[in-house]
Amino acid sequence: MLRDITLGQYFPGDTVVHRLDPRTKICMVVVYLVALFTANDAVSMAIMACFLGLVIALSRVKLRLLLRGLRPLLIILTITGLLNMFLTPGEPIVSFWVFNISAEGIYRAVFLVVRIVMMVMGTFILTYTTPPMSLTDGLESLMGPLKRIRVPVHELTIIMSMALRFIPTLIEETDKIMSAQKARGADFETGNLFKRAKALIPLLIPLFISAFRRADELAVAMESRCYHGGEGRTRMRGLKFRRRDALTGLTGAALLAAVIGLVVLR
Amino acid sequence: MLIRTQNLTHTYSVGTPFERTAIRGVDFHAQKGEVIGLIGHTGSGKSTLIQHLNGLLPPTSGTVFFDGEDIHASKQTTKRVRFRVGLVFQYPEYQLFEETVERDIAFGPKNMGLDTGEIAARVEEAAALAGLTKELLQQSPFALSGGQKRRAAIAGVMAMRPEVLILDEPTAGLDPRGRDEIMSGIRRFHRETDATVILVTHSMEEIARTADRIVVMNDGEIAMQGTRNEVFARSAELNAMGLDVPEITRVAMRLRAMGLDLPENIFTVEQAARAILTLKGGGPNAS
Ligand SMILES: Nc1ncnc2c1ncn2[C@@H]1O[C@H](COP(=O)(O)OP(=O)(O)OP(=O)(O)O)[C@@H](O)[C@H]1O
Ligand SMILES: [Mg+2]
């Protein structure tokens, strides 16, 4: 069902990874991504995989959930894999018609697919283990210095947190309206592209109307609680670095150093 | 038996931390022409159960039969059943989308593949049953009042002339007038089409007034069922499940406890008034 989409969803838990400061986690994801794209041979990739495995184990996020998050990417992954397999020049081991598959091609294809999968899994662990609110708090705090050059950081993060907050609500709403129209015989699954696009009208119109209504209600609710932007706003739960954050930071630095070292020394 | 579920179980979000079994081993049945009241505390699985009856939710385990046939036997069967079992969701006004009320009501019949004349006839019939006037039909559904929107949405399902009409809390959030209009529309539909009606509600008064049989759900299971006499006689058990008997029944019970010789089966204000008048001597017509 639509509701089982896991994009940007938070799965509550009480592990070290869950308890880390969101700022640490965001920085770690950045470090992880940089390292992942620096890694260019089997050894450094293996180190990255070990690190990812360790984080998955520590966070106790079910592997099945991570894999399910990958499902929407299946097409992109397949295309990337195939293109690289066929289009990488090299000594062909198999060839038919106009296609040549070389050892280099296979290696490159596997390498890229693994890299994308690891990239997505890494970022999913961030959203799976961090409540949207802490995530945006963390972002706001990290982007704090940008306020000096008049970037409306607070406004941007509140927009983001609202968007995140309403993703599940909208999915639920879509599900409900879809069921209601299906009960009246609407058919969203068969027919050609044109027919399917037309079948979406009974879904989209009520969805937009309810989204606007919600936005209105939210604005009123915020104003009636005297929300007036970020100036002078304090927090109920302040962010605080702890020892585990320092340790995590060190691990991240070590990881990055190891991968860069391997690449440079080669 | 028109509709029957056998050992029906449904689990939401299987395989995630949000996994939850909403109904468990439910054996529900409904006969032709029957009006069934489905009650139960919040989260007891009423909405989940009724969404199985027209094949919107596939059972996790168990079977749903319509007219003796498994409704998930094939895609065609499911589709056919969807037109024969009409389901009105909670807050159905949020599903309105057409430019005019008339066209919105016609959405279901159009999906059934009926011809224009038949569609027009059905729209007119359904609008009359739901208590919508002719002028309203030409307006935008978004210009209507809350109660009118609700009736328009219900008419949209009635227009498919379902053999079973299921309504999920059709009167939630309306004023007494709006509630009465909806309920009398539903009774009118039942009277004129002799369809089976399954009514989910939190209002014991509505149930007492409308239902031939009451089915009580508790924590995903059917806890009791029977006529209103049978069900409302077990008020202590109902209380334990977070439910209650109609208010007027409670009043009658207190009066009886105080020594007034009232009959036990008083569920509506009219019954109470009649019984008290009879007791005072003279019956309803003597003043
Ligand atoms: N789409 C869903 N995904 C996950 N869980 C759900 C979903 N729909 C319902 N549930 C859960 O299933 C249980 C039964 O819900 P259901 O909506 O059937 O109850 P209900 O009896 O209709 O309640 P109410 O009187 O509040 O409408 C609830 O605990 C609810 O949280
Ligand atoms: Mg419900």
C-alpha cells in the first residue's frame, strides 16, 4: 500500500545512533558521502562497507526496511548498471550483435551500483534514526553562520520541517481519497498513459483542496500561538554535544583519512 | 447470506515497526435487507472490517464471501463486487471533485459503464433519496454547506444502487439537523431499495433507532451481536468496552430502579414517552 512508503520516515528506537546529536549525524553523513565518492578501489570500498555495516548493526535498523527504501531506485540502478557494463571500453569477454562486455565494464557496473546503494542506505539511516524535528534543528544550527549574510536560515528550516512533517499526512490522505474513489469504481491501475493521467483527476483535486485547507489551518494555528519568525526564539530542547558525539567525530575523521590515504598512496 | 467473512484477519504495515493487527478472526455476516449497526470503541477495527467487505483491503488471512463467492477469486469478481457493495467513507465530502454536484454523483454510475439516460435517472433518484434539491445539483460541490456536501457524497454512492450500503460514521461532526437529514436519507434508501445497510456509528441513539441487529467490536474481535434488546441488556459489559446504552435507556433504568413500572426495552425517546403516558393511565391518545 502507498502508506508503506518509507521515504523520510523516522522509526523510533533507543540506540547509540538514535541518541547522537543530529548535528553529528548530519556531519557524519557528509563525511561518509565524501569518503564514498573518494573511494575508488576495492579495498577502500570494503572499508566503507564495513563502516556502513557497523552503523546498521548499531542502529538496529532492519535491513529489510533499508532494502525496501531502495525499491524506487531499482530502475535507475538497472540502467546505470547496464550502461556501464556495455559502454565501458576494454577487452571484450562476451560479445553479441553490437554489444561488448568487458571485465572492466562488469567491474565498473558493480562498483557504481554498490556506490549508489551505499549512498542511499547511508542517508536513509540518518532519516530512519532521527526525528524530523531534530533533523531540522540540527540543520538550522549548522547553517547558523549563514544568518550573518542574511540567508533566512530559520525560515528555510521551518519550511523543511513542515514539509517533512506533512509527508506522512499527505500520503495517508492520498490513500484515503484513493480508497474512496475506488469504492466508486475509479480505476487507477489499468489503461494507457493518457487514461491513467485522466484517472488521477478525482484524486488530485480533493488532495490539493485538502492540502490548501491544511496549510490555512496550520497558519492560523501558528499565528494564534504567536509565531512570528525566528527572531528571539528559544528552544525547549537545546542541542548538546556529548562524549559519544566526539567519538563519532573521531571515527568519521579516521574513516576519511583512511580512504584518502589509500587513494593517494596508490 | 449476502455477505460473510470467515476467520478474517488484517495486519497493517507488515514487516515494519508499525506492524499492527487491526482485526483478528472475524466471522461477520449480513443478510439481504438487514440493517446492521456496527459499534465499538475507537480503534476497535470497524473501519478496517468494512473496507474488506467491498474488497478494498485484501485480507491478511481469511476469506470474504459475497453471494457465496470469494470476492478475491479474480480481479473481475472484485471489481464487480465493488459496484454491488457501496462504501461511504468517514468524512466523504473530502472526495468530491467535479464541477457540479450532479456530475460528481454521476461519477460512480459512469464508471459502471451505464448509458447517459440511465445515469441521469440514477443521479436524480439518488439525489432525491439523499434529500438534495434540484437547484443544488447544478452548483459546485465546494459551494455547499458541510451537511449538504456530506449528502452529495452519500448520493454519489447511492447512485450505484448497491445491494449493500456501508456507511462509516455518516453523521460525525454534523449538527442535530444535519444528522437527522442524513439518517432519514439512509432510512429512505433502505425502504425503497430493500438493500442491506451496515452503519458504523458512535451514537447509540442512531443505532437504537435504525438497526435490526447490532454487532459490537472490541479490540479487533466481535465481542457480541444480537438485537438491540439483547445487546443493550448487557450494559455492564458495554461499559467495560468503553461503550454505553442510549441515554434514554439509562434514564428508564433509573426510573425502574426508583420503582416505576416501565418495560425493559426502551431505546428511543418516543418509546419512553409512550411507556410513561401509558403508565400515567390513558395511553398515548388520552391527554
Ligand atoms: N492504514 C493504516 N495503517 C496502519 N495502521 C492502521 C491503519 N488504519 C488503521 N490502523 C490501525 O488499526 C486499528 C483499527 O483501526 P480502525 O480504523 O479499523 O478502527 P475504528 O474502529 O474504525 O476506529 P474509529 O472509531 O476511531 O474510526 C487502529 O489501531 C489503527 O491505529
Ligand atoms: Mg473508523
